[in-house]
Amino acid sequence: MDLGLKGKYALVTGGSEGIGAAIAAVLAHEGCDVAICARRERLLQETARKIADASGRRILAIPADLTKAADAKNFVDSAHREFSRIDILVNNAGSAPGGVIEELTEQDWELALQLKFMGYVRCLRYTLPYMRQQGGGRVVNLIGNDGNKHSYWEIAPGAANAAGQNLTISLAGQYGKDNITFCAVNPGPTRTERWNRLVRAMARDWKVPYEKADALAPDSIPLGRIATPEECAYMVAVLASPMAAFANGTMIDFDGGQEKALMDVGRDEIFQKE
Ligand SMILES: NC(=O)c1ccc[n+]([C@@H]2O[C@H](COP(=O)([O-])OP(=O)(O)OC[C@H]3O[C@@H](n4cnc5c(N)ncnc54)[C@H](OP(=O)(O)O)[C@@H]3O)[C@@H](O)[C@H]2O)c1
């Protein structure tokens, strides 16, 4: 099926690896020119080159640290200068530390909100005026199922995610009249560098081997495995396309039906055995 994305211009934050790189690759494969940003310039350039070679599309690599408003503005403005329009914004760059409430520091909470929530706010602030001017656009926010499913070890990401979900539905209400739509995809565990880092932190906190910590998530998912970045990317591409034009304020849990509470039970069992 042709998604109708040929000739569109897209921005993907955190597009140098993981889910963001997969999204940029799928959008390019579907015919979009894409601007990606991240902090590590070399990896960003390499990823852009690979996607451009594979798709034949124009891929801009614009270094940015989205915890800084000036970098977010430069990313959006530079991409707009090159493309002359922005049809799609995918807010994806995010990470927040795991940990339990009595151990998380002020700095951990600050970190959680600075990128995962405020990074999205910043890119939206600078992109929406362009979308309004051109008569419409589509926004897809990569959030996370911690925002609506409880997990005591992931309360900092959970808070940032819940804020992002509320932002998504609030803006959907405000900008419908401008033909700008907002959707959110809430991934569960997905095999990326970020997931590997989280598993290492879980293993450290619960003093269990990496393999044991890594097995907790599949046990909490009826499908018995975690997602691949590409699976998530196809979901995002559909939501970003004209095929999903009537989806607004739509939030999709993309987590294989994960029961977070089950994952917590697994952790309690580990604690008891220790
Ligand atoms: N993987 C999962 O299991 C999972 C589950 C639920 C939700 N999510 C969400 O899905 C999104 C993507 O996750 P992922 O697992 O693909 O992450 P990842 O593998 O850690 O990739 C993150 C990307 O964001 C960039 N980035 C990090 N900090 C940045 C900053 N300050 N400014 C600009 N770019 C920055 C990274 O490049 P640099 O480091 O070079 O900047 C990289 O390109 C995140 O919002 C995450 O919260 C992931």
C-alpha cells in the first residue's frame, strides 16, 4: 500500500540510532526527505549517509542537544530553510533515569523532564508556526507505556511520559482548526541502546545478572518478546501519513499488551530470593 508520503518533508529528533533512526529510514523509504538531529555528530552523519544511500532521498544531519532551546530552534529553522516546509515532526529523542523514589535525586528528575518532555515542547514551539503558515502538518510523539501503566522503578520516565501524553491530546484539541494533527505512540520495551542501558541499570539495582534482568520484560508481554525498532517505525509512518489523516489526539500503546505490574511482580520475586 502506498502511504502517500512521497515528496513530504519530515523532522525526526534523535534520529541517529534506535527507534529514531528506524523511523527516519522508513519515512525515507516511503519517499520523504528527512532532517535528523542528535548530539554525537559523527554517528549522526553516518546514519544520514546510510539512509540517503539506501533510499535515494535527501537526509539532513543537524547536530543538536535538545535540552537547549537554541539548539532546538536551530534544528527546526535550518531544516525549514533547506526544505521550505515541514510536513511531519516526529518527537523521539528522549531518555529518563530508572530508579525508585527514595533513590532518585533532584538531578534525575530534572534530567527526566528536560529532554523527554521539554525537548518535545521546544521542537513543537518552533515547528508549529511553520505548519500553521503552510496550512497544516502532522506530529507524532514517541512517548512510552510508562505514562499510562504503573511501574515503580520507572516513575521518572513515567512522569515525563504522562506529561507528554497530556501535551499530545491538549494540542490536538487546540490545533485541529489549523489542520495540524497530533498522535502519540507509546512503545513498550524495544531492542535499542537505551533498552540495553536500562537493563544494565536494573541488573545493577537488583544485583542480578544482565540476562535475568533482560528476561523480565518478555515475561510481562503476552507475545513473549520485546519489539524491534523497525516495528515501531512502521506504526509511526502510518500515523504520520495521509492514510491516518483523521487520527488526532490518538494514542497507541505499542507494547505487545505488556502488563507492567507483572514485570514488577517479577522484580519482587527477585528481591525475595536475594
Ligand atoms: N527503547 C525502549 O525500550 C523504549 C520504550 C519506551 C519508550 N521509548 C522512547 O522511544 C524514544 C527512542 O528511544 P530509543 O530506545 O530509540 O533511544 P536511544 O537508542 O537511546 O536513541 C536515542 C536517540 O536520541 C538522541 N539523543 C539523546 N539525547 C539527546 C539530546 N539531549 N538531544 C538530542 N538528541 C538526543 C541519541 O543520540 P545522541 O546520544 O548522540 O544525542 C539517539 O539518536 C525515546 O523517547 C524513549 O523514551 C523507548
